[in-house]
Amino acid sequence: MAIGSDTMKKLKILYYGNHSNPANKSDTTEKHIKWAFEQLGHEVVALDENKATTDDILAVKDVDMFFCHKGGLHGNLPLELFIKLLNYLTCKKVFWYFDKVFFMRRESEPWIEAIAPYMEHGFLTDGTWVNRHKYENIHWLPQGIGNEDTAIGTPKEKYTCDVAFTGSPYGERREFIGFLQDLYGDKFRIFTNVFNRDLYDLCATAKVFVAPMYPTDQFYWSSRFYMTLGSGGFLVHPECYGLKQRGFISGKHYAGYKNANDLKKVIDYFIDPKNEKEKKEIQMAGYKRCIETATYLHRVKELLETVYEETPINQYK
């Protein structure tokens, strides 16, 4: 019986995650994933990793799957205690880690290597790391977009601009943002903390959204890709072989670039009113592709089919 189908076995899932997410109260990935599980008919018990204790977790009875993102890495339980907890849990144990896994970063890679032996399955958005390390129980699964309300937004004057960047300007992004500011001046705008229906309105207004090269590689990209396309925006994004495998084609669903000179040419071409028709066709094709194949409902189905059917994940959908 297919877990991802309408006739699936109903599961009780203990979801240990950042459900309060104080940094972004208006939108959380956990909210979308919880809703996706529930759409499939599963019961979800959500425990906040910032507050829950081992006693709180063990008090939840008859659990089929323990699910987390950064248990033992962030939150209330240190890694040693979290691993002890995993030894006590008799249900299936699954994690889904969203960030890029950096070789020299002190936390992410050692954490994955520490908990992998205690988990039935792990999922990473960083397909490059998965391909290099070949863990049998770790799979590539990119992020997606919530499917609670995916209607195209309404243009709003307050969001008007030619070139837009969504997100906070920190770290490597500063240089990228400075580059765009030098090129486009007041035609370029930065938008922070714009989520949900406001993001759909922003995507219906700004001409072009631009994603930075860092830390993207051939098999890793951030959720910005899906959040922009799935909210109806036109995205200029680094070309990635993995995106092509996933069915997102440069020039058909988004506008790809390879370097700084290429980036400027692509942006200039698509903010030119003469190319508006072509831009709108790509924009709508990217939106439809994302909503039809890359919501968190699609991702959760892939995850559950891998965990319960014990078959390799189809990473080329």
C-alpha cells in the first residue's frame, strides 16, 4: 500500500522542529511541512525543539515516525543527549536537513555523521554532499513551497522595481547585493521578511528577481528558487545540472546565468519591455511547474515513499 497515496496507512508522526521560529514568526517551513503531512491524513504531534525535553518526547505514545531537522544541533537538547534519545525511540527515525553542508563548518558535517547511524533515513537538500559520501540511508531531497494558497498575487505599487532581491544582506550576499546596486541604482530593491500572500503580491509586481551564485552548486540551491517561482515571480538564478534533472529548464522555467557578465546580460534582456512577452511565458511556466511538482506536499510524499516503501527516492521528478 503506497504511503504517499490516498489509500495509505495513517501514521502518527512526532515532529520535533522549530515550530515557534522566533526569527520569522510570519512564515515557517515547519508549518508547511506539518500541513503537508496532515493533507495526507497523518496525525502530527508538533514539539518545539527550543522547549521540549526528552521527557516530553518520550511521553508521546504509539508514534510511527520521529521526524526532525536539526535535533541535537540546534534547540534544547545537546547532541549527546539527543543520540541517547534516539536509542530509546523504537519507531522509525528520520531527519531532513535544509542547509548547505560545508566541509570546514564546525557543526553541520560532524552532526550528520554523528546521527546518521541512529536514523533509519536522512534527507539533505545538498545533493552534492549526498553524491560524494554515498550513505545508503541518506538521500537528496530539495525543499519546496507551501501549498496552502498558491493563487497568483495582485500587483502593488509599493513593490514596484525592475530588479529585486529577497532576503537579508549578510555574509557573501553583501558583495552580490553591492554588485547589483552599482549596476542598477534605484532600479534595484531589497525586500526582507516578505512572506505568504505578501510574497505573491511582490512576485506579481517586481519585474525580475535575482538569486546569488553563493552557495549554489550543481546539486544544491536554496528554497529561494521554489519560493520565487511558486509565488509567481520571474527568477534569474545560477544554472544547475540538478535543476535540469528535476525538470526545471533554464530558458523555459527560469532564466539561468553562469557568471557576472552573463548575469548582467540576462537581467538587461528581461527588464527590456521588448522582451516582456517572452518573460511572462517563462514566468508562468516556472510557476506551473513548481506548483505541479515541487510543493511540500510533493516532497513529503517522496520522503514517506522512501522511508516506508524502502525504494530509492526518485530524485529526477
